[in-house]
Amino acid sequence: MEMQGGTVVATIEDSFHFLDQPGYPAVIENRLGKGVAILMGNANYPGRDASYPLFKFMVRELLRVGVSNAKVRVVGPDSLRYSVYPDGTVYLLNTDYDCSFIAEIIAEGYHQRVELAPLEIKNIKTGISVE
């Protein structure tokens, strides 16, 4: 079957016998207007654990690239969840049941350290427009 639209950006192959032939499409990127659809091809049954490592890696890299270009960055441990709103308000949530930690909000000309108790949520008004 021939693909209609999109670009194969990663392939997967389970054999080294045919190195001159491309493998099966694993990741396909399709640009639509200003957006991008990223599709993951998979020969496994949907929801099978075998595809989870590739999916986890892709999501982590997409988030890392997206955050590196953000006007406001939030730094903290894995138990930190956060949202940044257009007016610059940052909501921080500590999802850990036992441990407190310090999160950092960083932007050009702005730096604030915020301590979060276990399961605590805080909103911080930075005053930085992110639109």
C-alpha cells in the first residue's frame, strides 16, 4: 500500500538481511496548515506493552522541544504538574503524597522559587504575557 501524504521520519526493521530496503514506517509526520500530526505505526495489538517504550520516548522528546522554546519555564521533580496560561499565571501541583519540594519558575527577567507541600496546588501570577 502506498502512503498518501505525510513523511516517514523513522522506520523499524526486525531483520538485517535486507539493509538496502527501507523498514516498516514507525513514525509518520504529516503537516496540516500550522499544525503537525505525528502518527505511530505499530504491528502490535493496540494497547500492548511492546509499543510503550517508543511512545514514551516520542512524547518525552516532543515535550522537551516544546518547553525549550517556551517564554516561561517551570523546573521541578517528576511529581510536579503545571500549566501556564496566556496572562502568565502559572498553576503548580505537587502530586506526591509524602514529599515537599521547591519548583522554579523562570522567564526572561523573572525567577521565582516556590515551595509546594505534598498534594498542594498554588497559582502564581508572573505578570508575563505568553501570547
